[in-house]
Amino acid sequence: MRETAAAFVRDVVRPAAAGWDEAGAYPREAVAASGLTGLFCPTGYGGAALGYPAGMEVFEELGRGDAALAFSLSMHNAVAAVVAGCDDAALRERWAGELAAGRALGGFSLTEPHAGSDATAITTRAQKDGGRWRVSGRKAWVSLAGEADLFLVVCKTADGPGHGDIAVVAIERRADGVSFPRRYRTAAAAFLPIGEMELAGAPATMLVPPGAGMRAALGAIDVARCDIAAIACGLHAEALDIALRYARGREAFGAPLLALDTMRFALADVLTDLEAGRLLYARAAERLGTPAGPTAVAHAKRFCPDAALRAAIACSEALGAYGWLDDTPLPRFISLAKMLQVVDGTAEVQRLVIGRELERMAETTDPTRP
Ligand SMILES: Cc1cc2nc3c(=O)[nH]c(=O)nc-3n(C[C@H](O)[C@H](O)[C@H](O)COP(=O)(O)OP(=O)(O)OC[C@H]3O[C@@H](n4cnc5c(N)ncnc54)[C@H](O)[C@@H]3O)c2cc1C
């Protein structure tokens, strides 16, 4: 699957990405033909049934091409895996095969205009109407807004504060009461539709029951955070390759740039960060689904996008003025690395998770020692 992803990046993404941006249209057909839409789904639904470590290698390859497209595939694959593993047989049979084949796309709606990092502050509300759940509220930062066919929506089922009543429901894009009133103008990747989703009594299928929703959402987000760390490493590795190609061929003061110690020192740090990032996401992938998973993922998500941004800037500088031209993807990479810092939880949110681990560690220290 890693080679499939590398071929997809080489043959499809790199030649076409600029055109997708100009058209402002999500490349649905290319994504469906990629063979990368059912990475974690069982083979019975046409998926690849990958384990997390193998899946993350696929995401690193995708990050070499376009981090925004890779992010959309991360979200889609998470949704496809949840639907393929859900208890609702009708929903599973209707959607799992379609999502795994890429004929349908999946989206995930948690964030609201007033609630981002503090996800427990969401107010989108599901209510029973006869035998059927209906959902009302406004979601923000919905990726694949208006494009995905099935959205997993995190919502409340009671009016009180807190997350004791939170559930996850599935809502079809074409259902009554679903609209996408606003599309954002973003700094890069104009092909990826991101915007607001309005829900006005939209019919929904209960996927994760009230009370279990926040834990289930955080489990899915942990996988997505690990994907993002791997995608960041792909962007990082590609930026370094571009800088090395240039620094090997460009001469200054009678020698290739790469012969200058100052250039080597700058790129040495880029390579050390890449090695560290790869180890962090690989270890996190092995720990996903275990009690050690959330902290391992937080370390990787905290480190890798920041390192990718540093790398994209350093590699752009290695090209001098040429690093600022649109002839290279480096200006775009800088913007996409910024995006990777925020999606699926900022570095500060990861530090909150790591902070809880620090508290646990502190409890096991010996108070009698200085
Ligand atoms: C490209 C893109 C695509 C996205 N796609 C989706 C999607 O498909 N579905 C979805 O549900 N969401 C999506 N999001 C939303 C994303 O998950 C949120 O943007 C993210 O969780 C941060 O929330 P916020 O932007 O509201 O920032 P806020 O929560 O308002 O935070 C603002 C700043 O305050 C800091 N901060 C917040 N709390 C603390 C704290 N306790 N301590 C210290 N600092 C703090 C943050 O780190 C940040 O720097 C997307 C975002 C982007 C950029």
C-alpha cells in the first residue's frame, strides 16, 4: 500500500494538484481511483485491513504529495473504519462498501463556531422525534463540506453542560435539514472544501450512544492525530529532498552549496528532526488502542507538524530567492505545515494530554529524595 500511495503521489497528485486548486474542485474521481479509501476497513467490505503502523507509512507517502489531500483521506479513512465496525447493520451494509471503495466520501463534524479545542462546549443537539433522532445546530470547519456523502456528527443529547450525554450520529449529506451555508477561503489547497454545516432537524442514525460519544470521538481523533504526524513527516522529507537537489547542484564561492558547513548544519537539523518524527509516529501507531496510545500520539502530533514547519522554512531558505517561487512546492508546504499544526488538535492541546502524563509520573516519584 505504501508503493500504491507513492505511485498515486507521483503519477496523479504532483501533476494535477495545481489544476485542482485553480478549479477549486475536490478530485473525487482521482481519490476514488487511488485504492487508498479503505485502508483500515475489513477486506469483506473491499478494504485493505491495514494495521496502524502500515497505515501510517501510507500517510507519510501521501504527505510528500499534498498534505491537504492527505488530511482529507485521513478523515475519510477514519470515518470508513468506524462505519465498517459499527453495530448498526443497516448503516454498515448501506455505506461501508461504498466508503471503502471511495464511491462515497466520509466527513467528521465536531468543531462548532464557538467550540474548537474545548470540544465539551459543543451545543449541537440531537432529540428523539417519535422513533427517530433529529439533529439541530451549526458545525464549523467541516472538511469536505458539501462534498462528503456521510458525516459522523458529534452532538449533545441533553441540555446540561459537560460531556456525559454526548453521542455520535451519522447524517447523510442529502438528508432534509442539511445545508452548507458558508465555504471558507483558506490560505492553501483551494480544492479542499471546508466550511460550515447547518443542521435543522436533520434525520440521524445513532452510532455511539449518549454518554459514550466523547470517548469514541477521542479514539477516532487519536488515529487521525497519528495520521497527521505521519503526513507532516512526508512533507518534511519532501522539503528536504528539494533542498538537497538544489544544494548539490548550485555553486557559490566555487563549491556546491552542500559543501558549506553552514548549509550542512541547517540541513543536518532538518534530518535529525525527521528521524525523530518518524520514530515518534511509528511508536504512537504501535500503541494506538492501548492505554499508552493517547500520550504517544500527543508526543507525535505535538512534535511532527512543528518540525515540518521548521523544515519547510529551512529548506526554502536553502534555495535562496528560488525557494519563494511557485515553481517549487515550498511556499505551499509552509502554509500546509501551519494547517497540520492545527487540524485534529493544536500543540497546546497535545501538551494538555502530555501534562496529564507528567502528573501520573510525578505521583510515582519518591518524595523522600531531593
Ligand atoms: C484545515 C482544517 C480542517 C479542519 N477540519 C475539521 C473537520 O473536518 N471537522 C472538525 O470537527 N474540525 C475540523 N477542524 C477544526 C480543528 O479541529 C480546530 O480548528 C482545532 O481543534 C482548534 O480549534 P479552534 O480553531 O477553535 O481554536 P481554539 O480552540 O479557539 O484555540 C485558539 C488558540 O488557543 C489555544 N488554546 C486553546 N485551549 C488552550 C488551553 N487550554 N491551553 C493553552 N492554549 C489553548 C489553541 O492552541 C490555539 O492556539 C479543521 C481545522 C483546520 C485548520
